[in-house]
Amino acid sequence: MQRHWPLSDLRGKNMRDGVAEAVRSLVAGLTFAFLMLPGAASAGDMANPMAAPLNPCGDTSQHAAAPPAEAPKVMTLKEAAAATGVLAKMTEATKLAGLDNPEVDVGPLTLLAPSDEAFNALPQGIREKLLAPENRALLTDLLLYHAIPGLYPTERLLKAKVRNYTISAIDGSALEINKRMKTGDIDIAGAKIVRSDVTASDGIIHVIDKVLIPPAVLAALNAPPAVEPALVAEGDQ
């Protein structure tokens, strides 16, 4: 017996069939397009959930992750001084005075390091006396006069509320700081900073254009040599 569909039912049925057919066609088209992509999985791979995952390059091999980049090494004060290329004399003097022992940890320091030109500008007599073996104590006192406990970058030096002030060196001596407000330059105990903020793991270096000599050291260097008492022969007594 043939069934007669009402016209409204036929229209609804045809519409549903049409939508279903359109959906099936769309899915088939997308599947075909996916399989045609470079590196797309084969039918066997799609059936195997353990197949290697796809990657944009179409290579299913596993690539090892690149090792993380190493952080740049921060130099010590000694290494940073050598890297400047202008502190060879200061480094040599520090070694002669025995102040380059890496086992001695005095905490972070701000070093006022005279350039090689500054050392060469010293009078020859003063320079020779400073480097003489018998004057190691004077050389040590001079070098400690150039070291300030703590970190004093130029930003901190310039932020002081007053224009002229003092900072204590590691030996307790007062170093006068003079800020030039117009130029932003800084003078320390009469020396100008010619290269600032050379950073290191254990401090900061400011290269200066003058060797700072403590008054007591200068007086000792300029003192006349001691006169040894003359030996008197027994026959002259």
C-alpha cells in the first residue's frame, strides 16, 4: 500500500535530507583536503592512536629540545680591571702589595682606579719609592685609599642632596666628593672620573685621572732618608 505524504511533511523531509547530504559532503571535502596537506597522517596512522604527532615541517621524528643559553659570566673586579685595558699599572701595584688574594672577601667595593696615564704622570722619584720593596706598607696604604666599602655608582653619587660631601675610604680616610651640576661630572679628592660604572660581581670601578696619595704617605715618601750613625773605629775612641 502506497503511503501518501502530506505536502508539508514532504517539504520537511526533503529539507532534512538536503541538510544531511550537505553536511556529509562538507565533512568529506574537509577530510580530503586534510589528507592532501604535506605531512598529513595516512589512514593507518589515523587508525593508530600511538602514531607520531604531526609537526608543521611534516617530519614525524622527535627533535631534541635546544639547551638553554648560558647566562653571561660576570667578571670579578680583577677581571674587569684587566678588561678596561687602561689599568695595568693599578693591577701590578695591587699584586705587589699582596692585595689581589682571591681568598680574602671584603664585601662589595667601589674602586677608584687611576689609569695607566695617571701612574705615569707621577714624579719618577715618587713612583720608584712606591714600588720599592721596602715601601710595601706605603703602597698598601695608598691603594686602600682608593677603595670605598659598598657600591657607589655614579647615579648614587649624583643623587646626594648636597653638592660637596665626603665618603670614607676603607682605611677610614675621608674622600671629598664634588659634583659639577652643569656638566654632571664628579671629582673625587681632586681626581676626575674618566670612565664610570665598570661593574663586576664584587664591586664597581670608576677610572680616575689622578693617583690619590694620602697625606701621611706623601710625607713619608718626601722625607729625607735616615742617616745611619757612622761607625767609629776602636782606635779613634
